[in-house]
Amino acid sequence: MADLNLFPLFLSLRVAFTATLFAILIGLPIAYYLNRSNGRTSDMIDTIITLPVVLPPTVLGYYLLVLLGRQSSIGVLLEKHFHITIVFTPKGAVIAALVVSIPFLIKSARSAFSTIDPSVIQAARILGRSEWNIFFTIMIPLAWRGIASGITLAFARALGDFGATLMVAGSIPNQTMTMPIAIYDALLAGNRELANLLVIIMTTVSLIILYMINRLDKKTSLKSR
């Protein structure tokens, strides 16, 4: 039996959960804005948001290092005034996971918002409701299945990130080593038994998440008919 250390699993779950929480807080308002806007500004924002999906993970990780590294303006500011270090810490893993996963939530939420009958929203505006009130009491309740699907997909993407997380957080045992990185390190060390165990665990978790996404998509499709 391989010497199984479950720290990478618990760290991966914690990083994915935290990144998904921030994705919800940041992504839903962005999705709402993009659904309402059709100008060049919204097109530019949409392009920037989609960029992490198509960029190689190493390139994305490099950009994050340049932006948040200890020699960057933001890195110096955070370390000097707030004593916060991003690179090679769990915080860096969360930021990397957030950047790679938030596009999936925004895309799903935007699609869900677009299926809402505009007359319902217009009626709410006529009744004097504010945009924030409409967002929380009408948009989210009506689009919750699509939002839930996006949240699940974002969590899965954050859980499985490798390249950007390795670049920003590194692979420090019992500190920043997530499950994908632990699998990679086990293979490099020639410990195939440990690698197989970790792969089985990750595959099981991924299958559960994909099953949940498929169920939500089917329920959303049935509801829209």
C-alpha cells in the first residue's frame, strides 16, 4: 500500500471551495452586466474573461507571477503595507484557481440570465424596483439552475488546475501541493502506486461533479420546454 498523504486532497478542496466562493461574488455581477450590455466595453470585458480558457496554463501562470510576484508593484505593496505574500503560498493557489475557473461560471450564468423573459424584468422596473433588487429577487431565482451548473463547473475546474497553480503556488509538500501537482510529483518520483491512488480519487471526484452538472443541465432543459 502506497503511503497516502491526504493533505493534497484537502488542500485542493479548500482551494477550489475558496476560489469558487470568490468566483460567485465576482462573477455573477459581471455576468449580469454582460447580459444587459452590448457595447464595445462589454465585448472587451467578455474577451478578457474568456482569455484564461484559451491561454496555455504556463502563460497564464507567468502573467500572474509578473502581476503578483514579490518584485511587482502589487506584490511590493501587499508585502510592505499588509504583510501579504501571494507567490508560493496557498493564497497564490486560490488566485490561480479563481482566474482559470471564473470564466466558466460567468459564461453559464450569462446564458441562464439570457433565458429570462425580458417582460418580467421590465415589469419589475415599472413597479419601481432597483437593478440590485431585480438581480437578487428575480434574476438569480429564475436562473438558479444555470448558475448552479456554472458554480459546479467552476469548482471542478479549480479543483483540477495544474499549470497555473504550479507556476504561482509551487509544489511545496504540506503547504502548496494540490492533488494534480501531487500526482505529477509521484510520477516523477517513480511512485506509480501512489500516483494510481491519487488518480482514482481525482477521477471519482470528477465523475461525481460531472454527474451533478449533467443532472442540472437536464433539469434546466426540461424546465425551458
